[in-house]
Amino acid sequence: MEQEQYLFPRQKRTNRPITTVQAYRILNKAGANIGLAEIATHTMRKTFGYHHYQQNKDVAILQEIFNHSAPSITLKYIGINQDNIDQAYKNFRL
């Protein structure tokens, strides 16, 4: 894709993105089709954060991306709890 292209263009006007309402409808319907309730655009944001943290273990960059005021807020937001953190330390080797 070109940098100027939208990932989700409107069907009738390809030089414009779909609306947030339309994105919600599409995601919610897709979730319902596979038996998941309450899937929305915000779900994608949290999922991105969770997987970014799992790969990079860098809460500071996610805190900046999400504009959170504290790392603890970011970790809670993406569903990382103390057990996950303890396990990461337990498996860490130099």
C-alpha cells in the first residue's frame, strides 16, 4: 500500500476512510459470527498493546502510544497482571 492509502476505504468514495461507526459495525458483526460478544474498535487497540508488550516487554513505549499517565495504567489496560510479570522474570536468563 501507498502511505496515502486508507487501510479501510469507503466503498463508494475510495479516497475517504470508513467511519468509526462503520468499523464498529463490521468488527462487532465479525465477532458475533464467531461467537465473541462485544468486539469493537477499542478491542483492536488493546490487542495491539497486549501483543506489543508480549514481544517487546516495553511498557514505556506503550504508555506513550496510549497517552497514559503511568505504566501501571497501561499494564492494567492491556490485561497484564502481576502473575504475567512474575512469570516473565522467572523465565528470564542472561
